[in-house]
Amino acid sequence: MTQTRTATPEDPAKVAAFEARIAAVESIEPNDWMPEKYRRQLVRMMSQHAHSEIVGMLPEGNWITRAPSLRRKISLIAKVQDEAGHGLYIYCGAETLGVDRAELIGQLLDGTAKYSSIFNYPTLSWADIGVIGWFVDGAAIVNQTILAKASYGPYARAMIRVCKEENFHKRQGYEIVATLANGTPAQKAMVQDAVDRWWWPSLMMFGPSDTDSPNTAELIRWKVKRKTNDELRQRFVNLTVPQAMAVNLTLPDPDMTFNAETENWEFGAIDWDEFNQVIRGNGPCNRERLEARRKAHDEGAWVREAANAYAAKQRASQASEAA
């Protein structure tokens, strides 16, 4: 159950001391005093991140049985399992802020919680699995390596392990892409098609432009984030363009040019109308993703009931021995 929070004004001395700790780049831990708005921002951000890991299992999970070799099946199973673990780490981190995991999951299932827009796009071919590893996990690494320096200790520490596993996922995806790009004409056409479909949604993963982001400035000030959405997006583009060139694939952006002065790859305009439609629940697979999560939750009820019954039995046994 979520802890009750009072609406009384916060002690200015405590606020000043907290701000001083942030300025000194100290880690904020669960038992430390923190402003209510800082706590709420973390709950919002961490819950969205955890939901994204859980929903992110779905686009790839349905390709496990269709992967082209036993090696690919094993690698994909391991990746999906890792994503479940990432969700667990981050849900546990959110619970240190006084919110109950069941409440957060309930918000996901009833459609009131957000998760990354990228997971509302379909996986149409095996090449999509490679491009997801390359683009989506590559974008996650860019974002999460910065979060490993977040001011909230439990979140930062969770990101250290998550980033190590995401690096494996990206290498796995890029290997699939490189294999297809050097394969038959049909295989190269398949992977180019996947690149064309996933590129722009991957750029949207970093969130709205800084001028339109309602939370970025505050998160930067509190050092929850160390880079803005646009800075992270630019870093991802700079890393990815040479990787595409290395396997002779074309990114679907005729406006892409290299700025020698800034040493940045400048890219074309993002369709923010599409982004807003997807996060409002109108993407290609929004309804399908939530229905799959609800179905899994309902079918797993017996597991939760059994776990609760076992825990109650253990508590009763321990109480009896202590009496």
C-alpha cells in the first residue's frame, strides 16, 4: 500500500539541506529526507521504466519459436528473461520510495500508466528482432548509462547491472543485422525494411524535444538525469550512423548530414504527432500489448496465490517455533 503523504508545506531548512546534497553530488538513499515532488518524479520515471521492460518482452517473445536456429532461440530466450529481470530490479527500486509494486502494475493494466512508445510497434519479420537489439537496446544504453549516475541511489545501482546486460542485447541484435545485411538480396531487403520502420520510432524513445518536455528541467536540476532528451538523442544518432555505414544499410532520412563544426550528424524533423498518438494509446499495437499483459496477469493469479499461501504458512511455522 502506498504510504500516506501529507500536504503540509515542507521545512525550508530540509529543502535547503537536500538541495545542498544534490549540488554536492551526494547519493540520496531511501531513508533520507527528500521533497515530495522529487519522490513523485522518481516514482513516475521508475514505474514507466519498469513497465517498459515488462511490455518490451512482448514484441520479441512471439519470435522465440520462429527464430531461425537453436542458437538464436537460446539467445532470444535469454534476452527476454533479462528484460523481466530488469523490470523486477526497477519495481523493487520504486518500492523503496514507499509505493507498492501491485499498485504500479495495476496502473499499467488499467491503462493509466505510460511506458516507452517504441513497444507499440509490430515485429513483422526476423530482421525486426535484430534491429530492435541494435536500435532500441542501443538507445536504452545511451539513456541508462547516464541514469547509472542518477542522484537516487537505488535507481543508479540498478542501472549498472541493467546496462551490462543491455550491451549484450545490442551486440546480439547488431550481429543479426550484420548477418542479414551480408546475406542474400532478399535478406538484405528484409533488414533494410526493418531499419526503415524502426528508425524514427527509436528516435522518439528519448521523449519529446527539450522545448516540449515538462519534466526534463526539474530532473536535470535534481541530477536524476544528467543529459537532456535532445542531447541523448543526438548521441544515439552519432553512434548509430557509422554502425549503419559499416554494414551498408541506409537510415531513412534524406536530411541526414554531417556537421563538421559540431561533429554531429544532423537529422530531419521527427513526426511528433505520431509520437503523441502512440503515447495516448493509438499506436499500432497499444491495445494488443495491454491485452497480452492483462491476460498474463490473470493467468498468473494462481502463482501469486500459492506464493502468498506459502509465505503465510512459513510465518505461522516461525511463530509457532518462537512460542
